Amino acid sequence: MSSPITSQGFFREEILSSDLDELLRAEPILTEVASMAGLSEERTPLFIVAVTEALSNAIVHGNRQQKDKVVRMRFSWSPETRTLTAEIQDEGTGFNPATLPDPTATENLLRESGRGIFLMRNLADSVEFQHNGTCVELKFYL
């Protein structure tokens, strides 16, 4: 495990437009945040995939790719708790994550969508939905 660049923690916020092309702009930011927090080479890709899934969901399902809406990415690193937190918030109407179908159920295996939250839950150490489902908080413990 690499050591964090900063022992004092950090906070960073970025705003993306509701366009899937923004995912390309997000990847180097995610790589930098992971490095600043000291995520290992093994966990960095997991962090990137989990946050990219959250971003994609926010753009497509939350904001419905409406160009007048934005997605906020907030990152914080706490050296005291050794926790890297990513919050992804959209401007949509929200949803109830408890009502989502199980993507591992036989009837859903061939569906083209529905695996993003499943992936987030399996890649992050903690996943919580806030603000009526318009914000997802992903935590990664180092």
C-alpha cells in the first residue's frame, strides 16, 4: 500500500455536465484522487470503476443527459479514519434503491443495464444513498 501524499486530508469538488463524454474527463481526476489518498495499485482500478458507474448513473438515469443539469463529484480523504469518500450527486428526481431488481436473478442476467449499483456495492467498502437517491456516497477504507 502506498502512503498518502498528504497526512492532513483533502477535499476536492468537480462539476461535470450531463454528457457521457465527461467520463473521459473524469478518469484522470479519479486516478489523481486515488493517488493522493494512497490507494494501492490493486484498489485504484476498483475505485475508478465504482465511481465511474456512479457518474454514469447520475448522467443517464438521474439527469437523463439533460445538458442544463450537472453532476457534482466530491472527494475527501480523512487520514484519521483512513477513509477515501466519493460523493456523486445529480439534479434528478431521485429513486428508491430498495426497489431495484436483483441483477443476478435469472430473469435479469441478459438485461443490458441494471448492474451499476451492484458493481458499486461490490467494489466499494460502503455505499449509501442520500437525498432521495440523488446522491451516492462511496467509501473506501485504506
